[in-house]
Amino acid sequence: MISRRQLLAAMASTPLVSMLGTGTAHALPNSDYKALVCVFLFGGNDGFNMLVPTDNAHYDEYATARPAIAIPQASLLPLSLSTGSSLALGLHPAMTEIQSLFNSGKVIPIANSGVLIELRQKKV
């Protein structure tokens, strides 16, 4: 794998970059710039206590599965998300800054994802 430093050094040796010199870099104006930022947490994150169902039926399932650590339904931060189903979601009460990003459409949850270590196929 190439490091960022190695990539920049290799780019600096290309003719186009060399012709530009070391002057100030100028970006083209672009008002619709978008970036994908992924945050990978190495353990310690309980996704089911971070993004919690708030509708009564799903919340009851959540609270039953986590009797000692369930977050009280009334303290969950509401989200204005369109999930495509009747499922309504709320955030952990300590995530107020992320709540504003969710509600402004700048963050979207991707739940139940992870690294696939091995794929086993059933033999029929």
C-alpha cells in the first residue's frame, strides 16, 4: 500500500505538477461539493444504543433485548429521517451535534454493516 507521503512525492515529480511550480493552489469554484466521510470505530461502539427505534412497537423490542442498558424512550433525540418504513429512529441523548447534521440532511445512518470475514455457502 502506498502512503500519502509517497503519493504526493510521486505526483510532484510529474511534468504537469512541476510546471505549476510552488505557487498558491487555486481550487475551482464548486458549490455542490460533496464528500463521503466514513468513521470506523474499533470496538466500544454499541450501534443499537446510538441509533434507537422510537416508535412504540420497535422500542419495546429494543428495551426487552437490553433491560439493563436501554435508553429511556423519552430521552432519545428525534430524527427527521425518511426510512421508507414505519420505523422511526432517535439518537443517543449525548449526540446533539450529530442530530443537527442528521436533520439537515448532511449525515445518513448506515446500520448493521461490517467486514465480511468469510462467506459460507449452503450446499444443496
